[in-house]
Amino acid sequence: MSPVDSLAEHLIGVLGVPGHAFVSPWGRVAPGNVSWHLDWWIGADDRWHTPEHEASVRQSLVDGMPVVRTAMRVPGGDALHQVAAVPEPDELAILDVTNDSPGAFVLAVVIRDAASVEIDGPMVYVDGSPALRPMRAPSRWATSVPEAAHDELHATVVGGDASDGPFVPVSDTAGNAAAALLFPVAHRTTFRCAVALDPRGMRSVDPVTLPAPETVARGWRAQLGRGMRVELPETALQDAIDGARAQVLLAGQVPGAGPEVVAALEDWGFDAEARVAWKRLSRRERKQATERRDADWAIVRDRAAGDPAALLVAVRAAMVRESRGGVELFPSLPDEWRGAALDVRDAPTREGPVSCAVRWHGERPALLWDVPEGTTVRAPGLDPAWSTDEPTGETLLGVAGPI
């Protein structure tokens, strides 16, 4: 798992499928194209824990992929909240909450900012559409409308006053209805809920039959075996890059993707996705997407988790940069990378794919390259005086000086 920025929202979805959702730093799930969203609270032996306000909340991406894991401390362990998107049988998100503690707790799945909430059999309807399918019916519930503020909903649940009778539908024409559905979760077990990512809702599905979040992460890894790939010595940065490639692929198919997303898709060889996103850009945004992009290692470090597109654009410019009549390999090289192996595979350029690598013999870098015919190769970050017109080869350069 890779560390993530505490202020970043994460996008989940499936390639080629419009349904998507945003996951907040504390695990709020907000499906796209609807107004409502899902929060979660945990009632443990000591008290109720609200992730939005808990200092113990940590968030990560499973294997760096668009599978978001949020952990919150409870007595003796953690409550683990995981969410990932799957394409079948409908556009769905899987929401898993695991009780990784020795005692039982109560999970509250909280629907907020809805026009209406009602339950029919195993299905929860939000704004008139089948939106949630929990693995079992709630044991208790509570609702609120503007006359009873949302703080009162929390107070009702925390005070133990949630109802255990048949669910009474709640509605509000202004879209401020809320409902908390309570589910007991035994120790070392997982509660699962399917969440519709299509505003029209979903068909009935047994959530238990859906793939586990870890399986979704493995599927994403398999899909990312294309485009430009890099291998870097910094584990955290490598993980951030791998996750950013998936995030940018998803962002490119969501309306509103900006020029930096299109630039990142082009820079990393995701041509089909770039063409789709390009069509949505304004004339001004298209100009921004095609402007020369230079390496800025401060951006690489500072935006490693918070801005996936900016990270990919900066990494690409620092590893492979096109110049007039040629290509620059490793135009800048951070001090912390000196002496470490570096690899770039299939970086797209106007003339064709470029691959290169650096190995070290003491303080001297050995450069390997494979570029299209007729390309002049330079490596200013390794040896500013060196160049060649050979399309493939390897050479031992001089002692690499400071940037």
C-alpha cells in the first residue's frame, strides 16, 4: 500500500465505464452524478467513532491502485473501510467494513443529502432508485430532515435511540434527508454493501458474490501493463506513480478532466484515453495541454499523492524530454538517485517509443538506450557533453556532476 496525502480525494471507477465515485480522506463515498453520499460511523465498546473527526484515521491505496482503504482505531484494533468499483453485474462500488478487533461493534452506514430514502426488502432506495444493497437488513435505523438537523441524527444514534421497528421512509424536497442504517459486525468479520454508481440504480445483487477489494487491485495491476513504465529507487514515489497512472486513466473518462490530465495521458502513452479526454477540452485548454512541459522536482516531491496528473507530467519531463531533432534522456537527476538503477520503458515521442536505463560503475553512470532511427540522443543530467545518433547502444559516461 502507498501513503496518500491527507487532503486528497481518490477517484474509483472502471475503465470504459462511466460510473465513478470520489472517496474522501476519511472514507466518505460520493457517487458521481448524484447529490447523495455515504458516511460511516462505528459504535465500539468505549464510544461512537466518527471518522471525519478522528485523529487515528489513516488512508492508503491497496497496492497503489484505485481501491481505497481507510483504517480507524477502535479498542484493541481497527475498523477497516475499503471501497472499490466493479463493472458487473452493474456499475457498482463494493463497500467493505472489517472488524479487525477482538470485540463486536456496530457500523452505521449514513446516507446524507438525499431527496428520499426508503427500504424495500433487501434493497435501499435513494432518490427513488435502487442504490444500496447491504448483505443483510439493518438492525436499527434513524432518520433526519432539516427540521431535525443532521447533528440530531448523530445524537440519536450515539444516544442509543435508533429505532428497531420497520423502517419509515424519509424525504425532503430540498435534498436534505438523511438516514443512518445500523448493522452489528462481529469481531474479525466483514460487512459488505453494494453501492450503485449509475444514477438509475442497480439490479438486485448478492454483495457476497462480488470480488474482494484485493482482487480488484490485482485486476488493475494487470490493466496497467501498457504505456510508459518507469522503475525508480524511491519506493514511496514509485508507488505514487503507479497509483497516479490508474487515477489519471479514470480521470480522463470523467467529464471535467482538465488539460493536465490530457497531457499526462499523452506523456505516458495512453493514446485512446487521451483522445476521448481531448474532445472535451476548450480551445484554451487544448493550448495548455500542448505547451512544453519541463521537469520540476519540487512538484514531484510535493504533489506525489495530491495531484496525480502533475506528478506524471513532471516525472515524464525529468526522465525523457523531446528536443528539436532529438531526445534528452534524464535531463535532470536528483541527488538521491545517483548510484541507483533507473529504468524507462516505451516513453512515447513523435518519432516512436523510447526506452533507456542507467546503471552505475562507482561514480560513473552507464547509459543504455533504444530510440527511433534518426534521433539524436543526449543525457544532460548525466553528462552534458555527451550525445550520439546511434539508435541503440550503451556507454559509460563521465562522472555525473551536480544538477
